[in-house]
Amino acid sequence: MSEQEVEDLILFGKNAKRILEDPIFIQVMQTVRDDIHLSWSQTNPRDSEDREQYYNLLKSMDLLEEKLWAVADNAQIIKIKSDKFVNKQKGV
């Protein structure tokens, strides 16, 4: 992996973390979750198709957040390994 690719992955992860910690993103995600939950709660208990659709929407939102956190965490690990490699090259 080239140095530029490593830097790009680290930047990608930093951006993912910035998004996840952004108050607007957090508020929007919660609002959407609340809207989905409200819509789900207003469905007929026998309407399993609609209820399943709302469930899948909530799971999709969870997956989105999980993937963003994975990108952020992976970037942090890459940065640590990169820093160790650079320090080793410098003899530190």
C-alpha cells in the first residue's frame, strides 16, 4: 500500500468519525429513528409486511452507523501502525 493510499484511508476514517460526532448528523439520525418507530407503532399488528419494512429500515440505519464506525476505527489502527512504521524507519 502506497503512502498516499494510507493517507487517504486515514483521512477517510477521520471524515467518518467527524460525521458520526457531528451534532446535526446525530440529531437527524435520531429524528429518523423516531419517525420510523412512530410509523411502526401505528401499524396494525397483523400487518407484518409493513412492520417488517420498518424493522429493516431501523436495521439499515444501525448498519450505516456500524460501517462508519468501522471505517473510523480502521483508520485509527492504520494511523497507529503507520506511525510505528515511520518511527521504526527513523530509528526512534
